[in-house]
Amino acid sequence: MSTAQVTVSGRRVTWQRRRRALAAAWRQFRHSVPGMIGLVALLLIVAMALAAPLLADESDLRAINAVDNPRWATPSEFPPLGTDNFGRSVWAQFVWGSRISLLVGLAATAIAIVVGAAVGISAGFFGGWFSAVLMRITEWFLVIPFLPLAIVLAAVLGPSVQNIILVIGITSWPVTARVVRAQVLSLKERLYVERSRALGASSRHLMSRHVLPNVSPLILANLTLTVPVAILSETTLSFLGLGDPTRASLGKMLEEAYSAGAVTRNAWWYYLPPGLGVMAIVLAFVLIGQALEEILDPRLKERRS
Amino acid sequence: MSVKLVLLKVLGALATLAFVVVFNFFLFRVVDSDPVANLFRGRNLTQEQRQELRQQFGLDGSKLHQFGAYLEQTAKLNLGRSYISNEPVSEEIWSRAWPTIALVGVSTLLSTIFGVMMGIAAAWKRGSKTDYGSTVFTMATYSMPDFWLGILLLVTLGVSLGLFPVGGMTDPGSDATGLALLLDQAHHMFLPAVTLTVAYLGEYAIVMRSSLLDTMREDYLTLARAKGLRDIAVRNRHAVPNAILPVITLIAINFGFVLSGAIAVETIYSWPGLGRLTYDALNGPDLPLLQGLFLVFSAAVIFFNLVSDLLYAYLDPRVRTA
Amino acid sequence: MSGPMSTEPFLSVRDLTVTYPGGVTAVRGVSFDLEHGETLGLAGESGCGKSTVAGALLRLLPRGTTVTGEVLLDGEDVLTMRPGRLRAVRWEEMSIVFQGALHTLNPVRRISWQIEEAVITHRPSTPRSGLRTRTIELLDVVGIPKSRVDDYPHQLSGGQRQRVLIALALACDPRLLIADEPTTALDVMVQAQVLRLLEDLQRDLGLAMLFITHDLSTLASVCRRLAIMYAGRFVEEGPAHDVFAAPTHPYTVALAAAFPVIGDRRFRMAPSGLGGDPPDPRELPSGCPFHPRCPRATEECVSWTPELLSVGAGRRAACLHPGGGP
């Protein structure tokens, strides 16, 4: 057998193994009732977000187009969710707002995960003063209270969707970094004892071929638990007026509801749906995340049940 | 616990604070390259007048010079002047600090007590309805934005039922003093306090439950039972004192964070604290005020992290007598 | 309950069977008697069920464990006692000395507090000064100096912690002391000290003692009678000296053959020449559970339900082919 063939079959074996592990994990996940509920909910939410153009007309979001609509209409007067103080359809805002909130949550999490994982893996892998410096920076970020930092950054960078995503991403990566680094450290023990270095593999090879696939499940679980944080952060920042004024989001809906006086009018159709929407998205991710964590660390399962 | 250790921790905290101070400067200089223009918006100034003002505020000269001036001023606790009110920032912050401390203090106390009780009940009766109910409750409260809960409470208890005032710390126009004043303030604090309590209760419950479940595996509980103690006594005299250590450190750390975490809730209730001040500053944007607030909030977190660290070292006899 | 020594045995265990919540039956029909002031040794490999017996006597097993049979303490069945009565009996009549691992004692309470708690639970009217005196006295008996009385468990050595556990067990003047592997985690020299201490205490206080261990060498001097456990059952019992000198059950023979010379310490009881492992309690071999490893096993043994048969004066063994020699 030539060396080329050996390499190929070696990699195939690894992929086969990974596929089997994935199938086993999926089977286990299917047994978790909360996890499945979360997954179904998430699929419905994503479906709704993707189908937004079909569910509600985006032009309905503009106050100009709503001039003819009744103001503060209840859902029975103006189905399905009534109107706000400008006469705009609350349902349209809800559908398109969920889309933005979901988008921001996922995008910000993506940044946080990528940065956090990169920092965590390199800090754990290389160790020494490099790791010490990185971890010091990470610790420092954790000490800064989130909301003030986010507010300052948002004020500095200006209100826009991209900036909000950036702000949340920047403030969320330290948790991921810490968790990933701990995992890499324990992996490092195993790997070095096993092989590769002796065979002359480069650090990059080790990190991408060995460390990364082994850390991925943990990163995935961490991801599903970071999204809720990101979405709640977006909601709060938008509520405080730091969100993109041109785009609806669930947080922005709450801000507008509040400042338009929905509270005193008891226009429940305006302030209730966005909050429930946020809860639904967050709960879906939390349920999935917990189920994933239990698969990764079976001890958690007996602790939780 | 040696004096040297304590000193080291304090020095560490001061170092972190120093970083924050430096970071603060650069962050805001990125935004506000010409504070004078901002400060005197809408007023026509000549170039000379501008230059003179810049000199007054220490804004002329190189960045390095400015940085030096900033450090010197911060050390003297001079945090600049608010753009909006033109009052010194430090005074603004000081006058609004106590309402926030009171609100957060009361909420922390309540959420700790109820959260710990719930966590103990859930862990000791693992798998029961109590446990399940507490999990549902904590998940629900975790997933809702705290200010949204505030809105709901405001609408139901404040607006609809009229049981509680919907804003502020005292009734406007009232000149009550002493006990009457205190009662009025408490009346106004009720809804925001309940909101914050419910928002943070879940976290304590989860940590307490988890910690107690770990403790419940330990052998010394079996020994306690063998001694003939009642189940409740085993739980309260042996399990809980061990399990509660991580919770106590969490309380201290959280206190630092919640001080700034109450921004949205204070806004909803118009509670005249640092949170509301931040919201108002945002609408300026009143940058010196924001800068000062950022510093204060960060300092609070650093301080309470230190407190939590020292507290744990003191409370755990294994660390204390090491 | 202090009456004159009656003819009834102090402790009478009848057909004790214990099944853990997972379905594993760890103890299968164990019966024995213990007189006042008598010492019974219980020996066997890990997993044979001996610690479970100890836990069952005080009803300390995890919730959901099924325990059947009778545990008669002076005629009263511990297994059917009401909770209040059980709590009163615990520690006052019977107490237990566990292995002195670091977390056997509560790490955040001083050892004096832990002993005082035992005393005050059963004698609530004891004055503060009385508690203090009693604690110092108890610790003194086991050789812990007054200066260490207010230490935390982590400040003591393993041997000291074991002695604290003994002092604790004696706090309410029990009449039965169960020692569950009290010397297992200790060094040789410390082991000898603790054993000597237990012997002296037993003799001076007239305690009945159930001494559980996997290390046969410790049982020789401490116990008058001995029982060997295998797969949840007694396989041999009798006077300690006789059982050592002339073991009849093949398992005991293997153990006795591995009996170390005095002074020579073997930590694990790995009987020489005995292949295989102790059976999995979930899947016991048919008939006599020892037959796969037994040099004397015959066809009969595979289907024979083991029971203890008399093999001499006061001696019993659960074997179809009892006798000395391998």
C-alpha cells in the first residue's frame, strides 16, 4: 500500500468514527424531552423568521404606509395583533422584529464563539506567557460590567445593527474562551502522550486536526447557551435606545411600546408579544443547550433530574 | 489566611482598576475628539474663545498631556462636568448613588433568601414536584427580559390595580419627613424591588441546588444520620453550611454587577438612581457623565469581586487555617 | 435499656437480605448472633456485602433500598422501629466507626462541635461545661491531646481522624460498636496503634463489637468469633482461632493460606493461588457462587443451594466438601 492510500483510509476511518459518534449523540438527544421541545420550537421560530416576507409585508413597518390604519387598535379590531400609536401593524413588527432579534443573537454569538474559541484554543495549546497574557485580558473583560461597557461601545460606535452585533460579540467571548481553554488543557495531556509531536506534526496541524474536532462538541453546547445571552442583551440595548432606529427588533418594539405609553393604555397586544417572543427564542436555545450539555457530561444529567 | 495574601489580592484589584481608568480615557477620546464643541453646542464661539475654553478644560496640548491631566483629575475624584446639567459629574453620581444601593441592596437580600430556600428545597427533594416547579420557575424568569417583567408588574399591580405607584421614589409634591417619608419611599420601591428580586432569584436557586446536590453525596451526612439526628437537622446543620459557601461568594460578586444591571429596571420605574442617570446620559449623549458612570460601575464590580474573594477565604475553615 | 446480662443474645440478625435501588442484591440471607461484650469479625473481599450489613443494622442505606429479615436488638426489631425510636437507638445503643477518609467528618465544623452534637442530641439536658468535659475526656481516651480538641478535620492526620471517629462513636456509651474498615486507609504503624486502641476499649468498656474488614491479619487478636462472607452470604463462621488454624471452606482456606506472617503487611487480600475475580452480584453463578474458582468443586456444587452446615464445635461452613487442605 502506498503512503497516499494509507493517509486517505486513515482520514476515512476518522470521519466514519465521527459520523457514528454524531449518530449516537443524536439518538441520545432524541430521548431528551426538553431537548426535543426546544429543537421543535427553534425550528418553528426559524421557519417563521425565514418566512417573514410571506407572513407580513415589510412596508407595513413604515409609519407612512399606516396613515389610514386605526391607532391603538386591539387585535379583534385589527387582526392579528392590532396596531400601535402610528397605526402600524403589530404583527408585522413582531414577525420582522423576531427576524432581526434572531439574526443579531446568532451573528453576535458567532463572533463571540469564533473569538472565544480562537483565544481559548491558542491559550490552552501554547501555554506559557502567551497564555498568561491572553487569560489576563479575558479575566479583565469579565470584570467589566456588561451593560456599561455595551452602552459605552454602542454610544461610541453609533446605533446600527452591525454595531450592536459587534458590541455583543465583543462582550461575550470571554466566557467561551475560558471554557474552551480548560477543555484544551485536559486534551493536551492526552494528545502529547499519544503521538503526533513525536511524528513531527506542526502546531497548526495539531490544533486543527486534533484539538478542534475534540473541542467542537463543547463549543456547540456553549454556543446554544450563548445565544440566549446575546438575544437578551440585544433586547436590553434596543430598549435603552441603542439599537438601530431604522430596523424593528423585539427590543425596539418594547422600547417604542414603552415610550408611546402602551403601559398606561394597557395596550397589551403591543408589549406582551415581544416579551413572549424573546422568552420563546431564549427557552428554545436553553432547552437544547442543556440537553447537549447532558450528552457531553452525563454526570450533569443525574444532577439535574 | 496571611496578611500577605490579603495584600496581594488588594493589589491585584487595584491593578485591574488602573487598567479600567486607562481604558476609560482612550475609549472616550475615540468618541469625543472635541469635547468643547460638544459642551457648547448651539453657542457661537470664536476661535479664541474655543481655544481659551480648551485650555481651561485641559484639552489643549498633546494627547499625552491630556492623558496626564485626566489621570491627575481622576485621582482627585474630579470626573469632569456633565454636558447637560453642567454640574460636576462626581456630585451627580453621588446624589444618585443611594437610591440604587438601597434598591439593589433590598433586592439582593430578598432574592438571596428566597433563592437559597428554593434551591435547598429543590435539592433535598430532588425529582419531586418541588424540584420540577423550581426548575420551571427559574427557566421562565431567566428567559424573560427583566424590564419586561417590570412592565408586566407595572401594568397589573400599578396601573390596573393601582396598588403601587408607577414611578419615582416619592410622591411628587409631598413634603413628608422621617418615618412617613421612609414608608412612602418603600411603597415606591416595592415594584422595582420585586422585579429585580424575581429576575435574580433563579440564579441563586440554581447554584444553591447544584451545590447542595454535590454536598449530599458526602459521607459526613451519613455519619450525621447515624448519630441519630433528624433529617432536617442533618440538612441544616451539616449539608447547608457546606453547600452555601459558593452561594455566598456569588452574592458578593453579583452585588457588584447588579448595580449596573438595574439600568433598564430603574428606567421603567423612573427610579432616581444611577441606572436612570445612565439612561438620561445616553440621550445626550452626556459623555463625561457616561465616562464617570462607567468608571464607577467598573470600580464597584472590582471592589465586590475582591470582597467575595476575601469572604470565601475567611468563611471556609480549610482556606482560613491553611 | 440496661438490664442484667440475659440469656438472649444482645444482637440477633435473622435472614438479612438487602437489595439496592438498582436491583442489585448485595446481602442474601445473613444470620448471626452477638452476645454482650462479644467481638465478631466479618471478613471478605470488596463487594461481598460486609459494609452493606453494617449499613443495614443502623438503617443507613440509601432511600429505595429494600431490606428484609430481622435485626433484633435486645428483642426489638430495628428494621421495623418507628423513626423516633430509631433515632434514639442510633448512637446510644449502636454506633459505627467508618473509614476515616477526609470527608467522613464535616469539614467546616470543629471536631469538638461534632462530638458535642452527638452528646447533646441524646442527652439534651447536659450543661455546656459537661459537654466540654465529656468531649475532652473522650478525645483523651483515644489519645488526642487537649490542645487539638478545637481543630478542624483537615488539620489532623489520617490516624488522628480515625481516632476522633472512635471517640465520637463512644460519645453516648453504646453497647455495640460497628467498626467498618477502621484501619484500611492507614499506614502500618498507625494501623497497629488503632487496633490496639480498639482492643483496649473493647475490653475496658465491655463493648460488643462487629469488626468489618478485608484484611484477615487484623482480626486475629481483636475478635473472638469470625465470619467469612462471599457473594452476600456467610460461607464460614466459628471461633476466630479455630477458623484460622483449621479453615474448612475452600475460600477460607485460600484466605488463610494468604495469611501474612505477623509484622508482614499485605494491603490487598489477594489469596494466593486463587484465580478469577469475585462474582458480579447481578450475575451470580448457579448453585454455590464460589464453584467457578473452587479447587474442590464437583457437579453437585453447580446446582446446590448453599446453606451453612455444622462442621464441628460451634463451627459452620457452607460447603459440600469441607475439610482442611486445598
